[in-house]
Amino acid sequence: MSEPTVMNSFNNEETNNTSASKESFSKIYLGPNLAGGRLLQSTVFRNELPDYLQPLLDEQPEAAELIVPIAHMAEVQARLTQQGTAEFAAYKKLLGKGN
């Protein structure tokens, strides 16, 4: 499954080694819980994003912006509270409070 297009630079990392890429894929969703339990905050993904998430990510691309490498979790969490950042805007939109 191909990775969704995102606004932040963390999700666009590339590696030359395919097996190293799979091992280092571990990502975490830092957005709010989505209605119906479709995606819960702090869900960790290993190896790849599950196929069942693709319709949700197509419908709410802001959710894809908040699935980030675990290594960058602290940095992204800090930006979630900084007004004017892409992460802040995506989080607010998912809460229904954004543009």
C-alpha cells in the first residue's frame, strides 16, 4: 500500500533499503479519536498502514498528516499546540473546529 501524501516533512522520509524501510516504518497517530472508533489517538502502526484505513485517509486527509514516525513524536506533539502550524490546523479540522 502506498503512503498517503502529507503536508509535513516527517512522512516523506525515504530509505534506500527496502527491508530497513519496513523495520523503521513504525508510526503513531497523534490526532484526536475519530467518530465510531475508526482511528484512535496513539494507535501505533508497524510495517505499513493497514488497507482498511485507506478510505478514512481519503475522506479525512488530515488524519494522514498526523500519522508520523515514532522518532518524531515529541516534535509533532509540540507543534500540535502551536497555532499556525500544519499539525495544529489538521488536529483542529479533525475535531470539527478548523476551516
